[in-house]
Amino acid sequence: MENQQQQQIRFMLHAWRENAIARLGFTPDQVDYCARHSIVMHDIFIDAIARAAPGIRCLEDFHAVAYYWKWIDQYGDEVYALIRNYLDTPKRLTEDVEAVSRKRVRCA
């Protein structure tokens, strides 16, 4: 059974998916492609937010999932631009996921 944080994360990713389709014209297949190839999806969000708001470097900087989501919402344009770039350049997605994964190890 999922714990509360897992449920919140699943709900947020579902909301992000629906918003990406409705707001930006992504197709469901594009969004699912991105999610499938982003096993560190949360770290990609963190990376995008860190670019927009220096000082926020890893998930541990966030005190609660709701606070984390507020940042994603506030910096949504940067996040969506990053995702759009990933969809347009799959090779770069792989490279950036690897880079973000390395950064995540340093944050832990």
C-alpha cells in the first residue's frame, strides 16, 4: 500500500501530465515518453528549479511535497521548457538524466 507521500507524488505527476497536455499542447504519447525516459523525473524538476532559483539543489532542500509542488508551479515555464527540450532531443535527455543523477548522488 502506498504511503501518503507516494500518493501525493503520484497525484502531482498525474496533475502535471494533464496540465502539460491541456496547457502546452503535448500529446499524451509525448508526455508518457518523457515520463518513461525520465526515471529521475523529480530530479529533472529539481534541476530546472535550481536553474531558476539558485540555492535549491536537491530534494532534501524541500520540507514537504506540497512546498516542492509550489516551486514547480511557480517556475513552471522553465520546467516545461526543459521538458519540451528533452522531447525534441532524446539524446540530450539521456545525457541530462545522467548528469542530474550524478548531482543527486552528491546531494544525498
